[in-house]
Amino acid sequence: MNGEVLIALDAMGGDHAPRSVVDGAALALASHPELRFLFFGDEARVRPLLSAHSTLNAVSEIRHTSDEVPADEKPSVALRQRRESSMFLAIQAAKEGNAVAAVSSGNTGALMAMAKLSFRTLPGIMRPAIASIFPTLSHPCVLLDMGANAECDAKNLFQFALMGDAFARAAIGKESPSLGLLNIGSEEVKGNSAVKEAADMLRATTLPLNFHGFVEGYDIPAGTVDVVITDGFTGNVVIKTAEGMARLLAHDVKQALSRSFRAKLGYLLARPAIGTIRDKLDPRRYNGAMFLGLNGIAIKSHGSADAESFANAVRVAHHIAVTGVNERICSELQSLGETAGESDATSLANA
Amino acid sequence: MNGEVLIALDAMGGDHAPRSVVDGAALALASHPELRFLFFGDEARVRPLLSAHSTLNAVSEIRHTSDEVPADEKPSVALRQRRESSMFLAIQAAKEGNAVAAVSSGNTGALMAMAKLSFRTLPGIMRPAIASIFPTLSHPCVLLDMGANAECDAKNLFQFALMGDAFARAAIGKESPSLGLLNIGSEEVKGNSAVKEAADMLRATTLPLNFHGFVEGYDIPAGTVDVVITDGFTGNVVIKTAEGMARLLAHDVKQALSRSFRAKLGYLLARPAIGTIRDKLDPRRYNGAMFLGLNGIAIKSHGSADAESFANAVRVAHHIAVTGVNERICSELQSLGETAGESDATSLANA
């Protein structure tokens, strides 16, 4: 029984649930045999899928519930009316210690609202943030906030840096991840006041953070830093623009390479090589965003996740749980309070 | 002499000046024979370059000055100390009616500061914005603000919509361009207060604007709308992230296609097809950002512009001048003031 890592799964969340959830768990188990699962959802639908995977079946339990959160339900409504839903019960299992983390491909807003209510924020954290992993020229990079906070002040950004540091150590295995604060390079106005003040706080902190300084939009795909810190408005727009660009270029390449016999032949020959790029940039490989700053682990998988994609979200949950991201965030916040703590502690206390 | 379009050029601005400026003007003249040029800069360096182009030489004059604005000079310093610079004199020529527009590849901040001082803002406009053209899946799209205003309120965004509408009619030739307000799609928090309020103003306006509603990051490369409106912080980050993504993918494709003999052969065959994509997305084709909201036309060309790229910036200046963007903005602002004008006029008056 030792070394087992038990994850609670919302079996009903996402466009391809419950199949993607069950098949995804089977894939994750194949790479991480120490995984164990609690599936929350409609037993009549989950049981037959699970029976098809004997190894997975042997390490899983189903907790039946007939309720689920609709994809377009308002978070406030879901929070009031869905206390018996597969999503809420999965989070409760993580809260009560019956699982180390909960994973769902369901409604993002509802998941965040339920996770906040159940887990509560870590002591000292003002606002949770959504952290995501992004492929770059050289290595995966962590981006936060991806949309939990549309308006952020300098203290929020400072805390995002601290949380992003802890998350990057766990999720991409960097010992001292470099942190970049997203800014603009126009000579006319260099950034807004929140960004400028957050940079001052990061330069002055006594925490062992590897603060690189400001980065610009170019630096995200270039992989200049390991962690890019920004407000939830900019972060959300940036990640979606980047995904849109990847789709635009893939579409253009496909079109161009099917236009003539010569191009088609070239494509046939180059296909394996092009496939390696597609794999590298495959968003499924980077599925699994974490709600950072909560006293528990909730991983958001993309709503359109297939089995391979969901398996990655489960692997992220596993890494995060065993590497203790939240413990690290807490200890950094605590050491902020304990150290001479002039600037940091004062600023945070004034928050 | 009729139909001539006279443009003032900062011959010394940019990494490849003055050659890129002179050669670029020659390319623009080849496609637009009605162009005439005033070159501001070091005559000893510009004259020999100009002599190599007899047609261009015949329609150009050089106004000698030995001063220029360094690329990294602070805008406030340039504004005080560079009144004899090639950049300032080019703008002055446009201000005094000796040219219809000024084009420079020099220091963006200095150019904006000089253009603001010389041209002044259009009546009713609170803040100028930088508008840029962006390639998408289907058609070029206008983005603003690209970095002139790091912090924007709802009224600023509303005015950007109005200016973007006028610019899109001129620059990309759309009769009733669709306008999208950039927002985030997280169910948790849908946008910040400025964006929400600006959307209300755009829905309520009596102006003949084709307001599509909110768009997300995905929609920019997809070409969902003709004009994307956002604050200068987000806009600057977005355009740089998109450029970075294009570079990342181009680099990856190149690497992958040189890895094996088979891939190399495929690349050789597919090269013409891949070339058409490269052409379509070539940032040089979209060079030439406009400072909108000023009582004059200043076009910012990329600092690293080559001749082809600079030629496009000159063509943008030409289009903008002959289509009367500023006149349109003024008349829209005026009709805002004249119409029953409850919400719009009141909001703008309260600004």
C-alpha cells in the first residue's frame, strides 16, 4: 500500500466524459503504477468503461452520483445547487484527505468556485491564480495567472511570482526557476503601475527567488525565463493568442502542402519530421492547469480533453501532490513573515 | 502636378538607414508613381544612395540636417534636444503642410512625443493610440492600442473603437469593419471593469459602428473581426507573443526539415509551397503602424525595417493620407456631440 497516490476524478466533466476520463486514467496508470483512483459519476456509465481496463479496474473505486455540473452553468449557481455533483464530490474527497488531488475537465468557473470554498486559500495568500504550462523554443514554461484575476495589483503579482516559483519546481522540475514579469517595451510608457511596483518588490525581497526582471511578449515562445508572471486578463489573452497562432500556422502549412503534386510529395517525405514538431507543440502534452494558492490540489483539464490529454492532467496532479507545492508556498510565505521582513512583510501585511 | 502625394521621410531612423529608407522609397514609388518625397537627413550619405535611383531622384528633395535621434534616447530628452533632428524636421514638414505624412523607423517613444507635440490631438480625442495591421487566417486585421497607453479606461477604449473603425476603412479597405473588444473567456471573471463598461458604450452608441461584441485571444489569428480593440499593455504583449510564436514555429520547422535526408528532400519539394505561407505571414508586408488620434499623419516603421518593409510603411502613409482617416474620426466625434447624444456625448464630456 506504500507509495500509493490516490486521485479523485470528476468522471462526468468535459466534452468526452466519461470515456476520456476512464481511458485517460488508464494511460496515466500505465506510466505511473502507484496511482489509485476514485471516480465520481454515473456508475451505470462509468462501470462498463472501467471494466474494459482490468489493471485500472483493480486500483479504482466508483462513487456513484447522478448529478453533474453543466458546462455553461454560472459558477455561483453551481456552487449553490451542485453539492451532489461529480465535480463537488471529487473536490470534497481531496479536501477530506481521501485523495491527494482532484482533477476535472468540467466548467472552469464552477471548479474554481468549489475549490475555493472547499480548500480555502493558503494562509497569507490574497488570491488564487491559475498556472499553466506552455511549450517554448527550448523548454516548457509556466505562465500565471491564466484568468482567475482580471485585475491585479502589485501585491497580487508578487504573490503570483512566489506561487509560480513553487509550481515550476514541482511541475517542470527546475531547481531555481527564473521568473520574468511580463511588461511592454514601448519607450513611450514602460508598463503600468502594478507591474513597476511588483518589480520593485521582487528586486527587494529576501526570499531566494531567481528574478530575471521584465520580459516582453517575444520572450514567452522564446523561453527566455521558466516562469512568466502576469495578470489574469493579459495571461488569458496571451495563451489563447498563442494557441490561435499555432492553429493558424498549422492550417496554412496543411493548405499550402496540399496545393500541388510537388508540394504533396514533399509533405509525404517531410511528414515524420513535421510530426515531431506537432508532438512538441501538442497542447495535449501540456494539459493540466493548477489552481495555485489553495489549501488543496485541484487540476483543471481542458474541456475538450481526450484520453491522452486527460492522462497528462492526472500526471500533473500526481507530480504536484508528491512534490509538495503548497507546502513550499506556505513555508516561503512564513519565512517572509519571519525575516527582518522590512519591505516584503510590511507590504503584504498592508494588503 | 495634380494627384501628387508628398511624404516626409526621416532618412536617418532605423537600423538600416539611410539605405533602407531610400531603397524603400524607390520600391513604393514603383507601385505608386504619384508619390513625391522629402528626405530629411545627412545629405552626404543620402545623396549618393538617391543618385542610384534616377526615377526616385527626379521626384525627391533632400533637406540636410546633421542631427538625428539615437534609438535609445529617452523621449523627453529627444523632445527637448532634437529640434534639428531628421525625425523632428520630417514631422514638422507634415505639420506645416509641406508633406501629407511623415514616416520614420526611428525611436518609437521619441516619434510619438514629437508627433503629439507638433500635431496635437484631434478635438475630442483624449489619448492617441498606435494601430497596427496583423495577418490572420482570412484577411488582415487592425489591432489597437499597441502600446501608447499602458492603462486605459472605458472611454479610452470607446475612442479606440471609433479610431480603429476609421483606420480599418482606410488601411484595409473595409466599408463597415467589424469591431471586437478583446476580453477573456474564463467563466470565473469575465473581463475587467473598463472592458465591460466600454462594451456597454459601444452597444449604446448612435454612431454607425459595426460592433461585434467581445472577442478572445483565439479570435485574433482566426480573423473573427476586422478590428481588435484593447489597452496598450495587452495589445503590445499580444502582438509580440504572436510574432514570437511565428518565429518559434518557423525555427522548429526549419530544424525538423534539416534533420534527415528524407526530410531535407521533402523540404526541397515543398519549399515553394512553404514560401507562400512565409510571404503571407511576412511581417514586412504589415509594416507601418499609425499614431491615431493626432491632427496629422505619422507612421512608425519597424526599427529593423529593410527596404521592402519600409516601402510598405510608405504605402500605408499614402493610403491613410488619401483616404482621410483623420477627417472621418473628426466627423464621427462631431456627430457624437450633435446627436441626441445622451450616453455617448455625456460620457465623453465627463472624461
